[in-house]
Amino acid sequence: MCGILAVFGDVDDIVALRAVRAADRLAHRGPDGRGVHVQTGVGVLCHRRLAIMDPASGQQPIASRPAGSSETDGASAVVVHNGEVYNFRELQRELAPRGHSFHTGSDSEVLAHLYEVEGDAFVPRLDGIFAFAAIRSDERGDDWMVARDPIGIKPLYYGRDAAGRLWFASELKALSDHCVWFKPFPPGHLYTRHEGLRRYYEPSWLQGARPGHADASGLRERLAAAVDKRLMSDVPLGVLLSGGLDSSLIAGLTTRLLRARDPAAEVQSFAIGIGPDAPDLRAAREVAAHLGTRHHEVCFSLEDGIAALDDIIRHVESYDIPTIRASIPMYFLSRYIRDQGVKVVLSGEGSDEIFGGYLYFYHAEDPQAFHRETVERVANLHLSDVLRADKSTMAHGVEARVPFLDLAFLELAMNIAPELKQPRAGDQSHEARMEKWLLRAAFADPSDPLIPPAVLWRQKEQFSDGVGYRWVDGLRAHAEAQVSERELAEAADRFPHAPPTTKEAYLYRSRFEALFPGEHAARCVARWVPRWQDSGDSSGRANPFHANHTTRRTTG
């Protein structure tokens, strides 16, 4: 994982210097090194490195250079890459018969070779998470391209400066002072010099096709395979463990897979809460004891969180309420993880969007509406949970991997008939079944439980609630004391785009505006609002299906 920045167009030494200085704003994403490649009149590529694969020799920009050349000398293609290509060895084997040899153990090197040989045609074959920019120069002329992974797990923004040059960067803060307009680069798209922006990822479920699978067989196997490929690392790896269903399943699979390779493998798990009795900490302890992980707990205070608000908003580049609420504990936890020497963690993001796990999904009027909402939530994860997971961990140079958003797993899960996914309250014609019951049932094996049954059937607790109910309550109280009634009444005048409607929203929006002024920045943020419930509060406790501090159990 890293931070990247690229500028394409009429590039000279002055523009290159500006680009390097802008890329230095991404230093937190890549504390292990920096690099730059300048091709006058074409573009400049900048990189801040977090060394995960081949720490010794995988520096970027990385090139398809002949053996014996140095840096990018003699290269046809040069790449800067943020992410991981899980199938890079398979792609290397395909290229070897065509005369390509590889000089590092970095997964990023294959991108340069593929671009040299195939142009942008290789992008749909990548299995991984990525945002990358590349320049190619050979007898065909000069060319360049940029691409982002299908779900947008790795962040990317783009814009244009006053001279017409295109800028691309991992975070908004590297572009905002240089571009006359900027916005998020859409997931599943690529941008080329001659054809502009176009989509390359077009699964049927994303285009509105109705799911046709009558059952959910294979969920367990595909999730295990998704976890397995994400264990690729040359540095220490751990798991985030909130004690909820999703993180617990990922922790359980990670532990089993690592110990299948090495029975003595030690797995480290990490949890956070406000005080030792936070709901997530209690549940995480139970899971950690069941799995036998080396478990770490981090506690933070309301005062710590409030003091960190500006830092959080600067890093996650959002004013969305649930994003801010959840980012602060993840920010603190990531700092602790970094201090333990761990650079990679597996996390449970994406499951709630895929399976309709938020409590408001109980209120969907029919399976079709339920399915449309899951598609919309997955399609916009790059503006919500995966944005928060990436930026709050990368603030401290920690890489988060998200197995639930594996493409093969998504292809199965998003094509399951929504009638089978939908949670429902019991009545005379239907048995009650809880949120994500299908996923829970796939891992319900009494003879060999992957995680404790009490956690397997634990009700959804949103992360910002699970770290301790007084966390969200305390943020609201703080905002009430900071924002006046007059300020809130005049919010639409101060913030014409998406004006805040609560004092908490106003507080975050005003701090965001101070860090990222202007409407272009405001339009880079999407606000998360639950559907089908009277309250627009994103806290799970605002939903009448919340079990009021108790744990419900069911067999689905």
C-alpha cells in the first residue's frame, strides 16, 4: 500500500517540482520511501511507499526495464501503484514465454510489463485492489493510463489544473491546491491518453440484472478463498476484531488458514472500545479466546476522540456523520497496530452492504427494493466504509484488506435471490430471521464451530455504537455545546451544497470546510442515510429492531 500522484500534459521541471511537493502530503501513506519519474512533455509519476511485498527491492516508480539497467533506464513502461495484485504470479507466468523476466518480488512490477505488452487491455484481468498510473514510451509513441479497482477499495481522485493538465492522486489533499476542479475517480474505470474515461468492470448485478441463484451454496468456500489470497505479505499481518459477525468470521478463517500452513503460527487480533466493558471489546475477547489469538485491546476516551476531530477529518476527507464516528476509533487502533510492528490487517468491511446487514434493511418493502439497496450500497462503498477503512488505517501506514469484497465472492453473493437474503420479523406466514442470516447459516457447524455461536448469532452492532454507546452520545452532546441554534438555522446559506440538518453534521461540515474549502471539495463527499425508517440517524440504535443492549440468538 502506498500513496500515488500523477500529472499528465505539458510537464516541465517546475510542474514536476509542484507534483513532488504535493505528493509529500501523502507521506503518511508511504513512510518507507519516495520516488519520482519525469517524462518531459508527457507526465510525472510520484510515489510514497509502504513496503509490504519485497521490502528490500520493490521501490517505485517501477519499470519493465531490461536486466542490468538501473531505476527506469531503458524501460518501455513505468508504473506507480497503490494496492495489491493477488494474481501477480499467475500473470508473471503468462508473460514469461513472451521473454519477460522479473527483477523484484513486488506484485507491482507485473503492471509495467503488462502495460508494455497489452496497453490497457490487461486491467480487467487483475485480481486485487489498486489505483495505479503508468507511462509508456516506445516506437508506438508516448502514452499513459490510470486505473482504479472495481469496487474502489483503494482511493483515487482526479482533476484538471488551470493549464489543462490532468492530476491524479490517492487523496484529495494532494490536489485541492492545484486543480480548478477535482472529484473522486470512479471505481471500475480507467482513463487513457487517447480515449479518456471509460468503465471496464460491468458485472450483471451492477447493471441492474435480477439475481437468479436459488441458493447460497459455496459462500463459505469462496470467503475462505478470498481470505487465503489476502494472506500474501512479506511483513507481519494481523486481524481487526470488533467481535461482530463479519470481523469474527475473517479472524476465524485467517487463523485456520495460517495454522494450516504453520501449526505454530501466532495470529494477532486487535480490538478497541471506550472502556473495558464496551460491547465490541467483550465480544472480541470471547472470539479471541476461542481462536487462541494474541489479543490486543485499546481503550480511548471521549475527550481523546473529540481532540482528534480535526486530524480525522484531515485524513478521511469527509464530513459524513457515520464516517467520522467510526473513523476515530479505527484511527486510534491503527496507531497502536503500527506501534506493534504490524503493517497489514484483514477486516470485515462490505458484508453489511452485500447481505443487507444494517437494521434498516428489515423495513425494505419487498425483495426487489432490498436488492436495489444492496447494489447501491456496494457501488458506493468507495465513498463510505472502504474509504473510512483505507484512510483511517493508512493515516498510520497500516494496510487494511477486505475479503468480503473479493470479486469471486461478490459474483456469488450479489447474485443470490434477494428473498433468501432478506431479514424479516416473524408473523403467521413467515418465521423470523435476523439480518445476514444466510451468511450466519453458512458458518453454523456445531461439530466444528469457526467462531462462538453467541457471536455467530450476535445482532448487528454498528462499529461506532459497538465501541461504546456513550461514544456517539458524547459526540452529539459535544456538537450541541459547540453549534448554536442560529448557526444551524443559517446552515443552508453557509453550505448551499448538501446543507447539514443537525448540530453534529454542522460541526463536521464546518471543520471540513476549513480544511478543504470550496464546493468541489464538498461534492467529493457522500452522506450515508438509512432508508425505510422514520429516523434519519445512522446509529443502529435509532432503529426499532435494535435489541436494546441484549444479544439475540436465532437459528435462522
